[in-house]
Amino acid sequence: MIDHLRRATTRALDAALPAACVGCGSEGPSLCRECAPALDGRLEAPAGVAIGLPGDLPAPLLQLDWCAPFSGAVRSALHAIKYAGEQRLAEPLGAAVARRWARIGVGADLVTHVPVHAARARTRGYDQAELIARVAARHLGLPYATLVTRERATIAQFDLDRSDRAANVAGAFVAGPDRGDRPVGHWVLLVDDVVTTGATLAACAEALERAGALGTSAITVARER
């Protein structure tokens, strides 16, 4: 029902406010035919490519992948959905996540997202990672569930050094029967917009596994180096 309402809202926005491409500014779709392929920048890359972090894959994540570098039209699209209210971009962004995961993903049977704090979601009017995750789940033919809440507001990760990011998000996320749907017995696919060190994704994975998830894999639209 929520997805149907979002698609109806998008159609209404398209009719009332014709979009311009966030990549090049041309009138038409919010991401035009020439700019959209940037989302598939890593579509043909094999799974397991080293992420270039200072250590191994952040525990307890079983897999971590992303669709494209955080640059150009991809960066513009993520900024537009996050800061400019351009919810229509959830469709191409989520579809790109689904394409990449269908190519390299293993095992996940339930999709969720990395949540923003409730106060930020109220201010923004939505959670961009949730929008992207719902679209990805639909394209993958997997169920979506809200599994995690952010109990503590955190400093934006990009404002911190790599060494401080894990401490910033430690204990910030909670999952369980009183926080949303139950992850018990599921291999969860965790979706977010951007990854840098993986600290936020790992903190969510820890919360999910404390709540009974069998395992957690993660994918984002982009990676910021």
C-alpha cells in the first residue's frame, strides 16, 4: 500500500512539476537517459572487490557492495533526494541497487534500510534510504520490513575522521520486536545511500543480529572515498 501511494504521489508531482535531470539539467526525467547509466558504474565488477578500508570487511557484515562511485550524476542524485526533496529519484536509485545485488548478492531474503533519526525524518518528511530500499525490494521480488531504529542522533559521519566513525555510531541502533518487524531467522539485506568506512552499516548489522537475524549483508548506491 505504501509503495502504491508513493508511486501515485510521484505521478502527481510529475504532472504538476515537470522534472529536470539532476545530472545535466535537461528537462524531462529527474535522471535522464544520458546520466542514468552512471548508477551502473560497477554493474560488471565482480563481487568481493576489496573496498579499500583500513581493515577487513566490517564485522559482522557478510557482504558489502555498492553501485557506483560517489561522483558526478550519482552524487547529484543522492544530494537531491536527501536535501532537495526529490523523492522521484528513489525509483532509479532503488532499481540500480536491485540490479547490482541481483548480479553479485548472495543469500539475503529480507530487505531493510539504515534509518535516520526520527527527528530528522520528521524535518525532511521522509527517510531517503527507506524510499530506496523499498524500491530495491520490489525490483528484487523480496519483502521489505522496517527492522531498525536510530535511538540516538549522531554527528554526520562525513564530519568525522575514519577512526572516530565507529565510536560515533556505536549503540545508536536498536532492532527487536518493539522497534519494528522481527528479523529472527532472516538473512537481511541492509540498504543505505552512501558508504565510506562501513561503520554505520556494521552498527546496524550488530543490532539486527542481537535481535535474531541469521546474518546481514549490505549494499549502497555509492561509495565515498
